[in-house]
Amino acid sequence: MSRRVRLVRKVAFAAGHRYWLSERSAEENRRLFGQWASPYNHGHNFVLEVVTEGPVDPLTGMVVNIKDIDTVLRREVVGAYDLKSLNDEVPDFADEVPCLENMLHAIRDRLAGQLDGVDLASLTLYETPDLWAKWEEGKLTLTRSYEFAASHRLHAPGLSDAANLEVFGKCNNPKGHGHNYVVEVEVTGEPDPVTGMIVDLAALDRVVEAEVLSRYDHKCLNDDVAELVGQNPTSEVVALAIFDRLRDKIPGRLVAVRLHETARSAFEVREP
Ligand SMILES: [Zn+2]
Ligand SMILES: [Zn+2]
């Protein structure tokens, strides 16, 4: 049996949408959509990442001809959504709010049965670089990305000064150093019966602001952050601390926390 390989293809489309149900009162719309409630459109440069999987054809050496994937994506996604008002011009959203979650369901339905010889492994739809939804194995998650700037010194209390210098090198500098940390919070939840959204994004932002950003941003992780005092604030330890702080407070269920210390390194804690 030939081995299976995953293939990732990205497409982009620009579209308008609004969070507003005309049959409901303004008050009800504000309750449903919070700060994003508006009877007027706004728009995004959406990016869709399509992951397909299949066996490698021994004759061509390919899983699937990327031209065939592109033909399907051009027809079913770009052709259907690009430069349109999703609420007004796309039948997929005649009865549904065009939020990321419903858009992913619609795109999955559009691609079903269209990709010959390969399976659809996952779909990720980016609304902005700091907000995206992912569908994989029937599960939908939403990820929000945040930034904080903080200093730290890597120094393990259980090791000698010489051993700390040996293990952590320049990161053991007694005066510390700092990073622009990027923290991605991946959550899931039950879809709201009216909006289709799996998490209250405004509530998520509030919790992350209160529990992490306001307490970590422009702080020294070793000295200023209570849960890290006395610990060696490696990104592993910081990611675990953030996961534990958020787990019981966020709306929905916490799936993962990913902490990027630099553009080249990321650390992920997933739900057990
Ligand atoms: Zn939007
Ligand atoms: Zn560092």
C-alpha cells in the first residue's frame, strides 16, 4: 500500500459581511454580536488553508495534481465568495450568519465530493492574522492571537550559578532580556443556535486581557508575575502558567495555548 501524504494549499478571497439580523431588534443584535453588531458591512482579506491527504500515485509521484485542487478552489470558494457581500449575495448565508464557523461549514460542504482521490484533512480560515477558525476531523476550534512584551532571566533555582550559565548561556544574564511574546489561545464550544459562533469572542478577549495581558505585558516575568515568582520562566513554564490561568475562566473549552517566544520558536500546551 502506498504511503499517505498531506498537501497544503492556500487561497485568498476578499469579502464583505455584517453581524446583524434584520428581523431582530437593535437591542437583540447588540446582545448577540456585542461590539461587532452593525447593520452595515465590513470586510476582510480571508485566507483559506486547505489540507488534503491521500496516497502517492506511483506513476506521477503526486497525491493529487495541484492544478485540480486549484480548479475546485477557484470555482467553489474564490468564485463563490470573492468580492461579494456574503450576507446578500451568497446563498450559503441566506439563513446563516457568515461568521468564521458557518463559513467553514459552508466551505466544507462545498468541497465535499469535489476533490477526487484525496481526503479533506483540515480547513483553516483566517479572518485576520490574529483570528482564525479550524475544522479537523469534524471538530471546529477558534484561535485568537495576542501579544505581550516582557523581560525574563532564565535561571533555575535548583542549579548552581555555574550550571545555570552553562545551561542557559546568554539567557542567564543577571540583568535579563526580553521578547515580544505572541500567545495563541485555541478554544472550542457549542455553537450558538442563532449565530453559529462557538465562543463569545469579546468575553474571550476580556478574560485574556484580565488574566494574562494586563498582568504580563511590560513586566518582568521573574519578579512581577505572581504565578512565576520563584520559577524559571522558560517558555514551557510560561505557556503552562497561561494555560492554567485561562482554563477555568474562558468561555467555552480551552484546547491549546501556543506561546511564540521569537519568530523561530513556539511552545504548545494542549488539553490533556
Ligand atoms: Zn468580520
Ligand atoms: Zn528569553
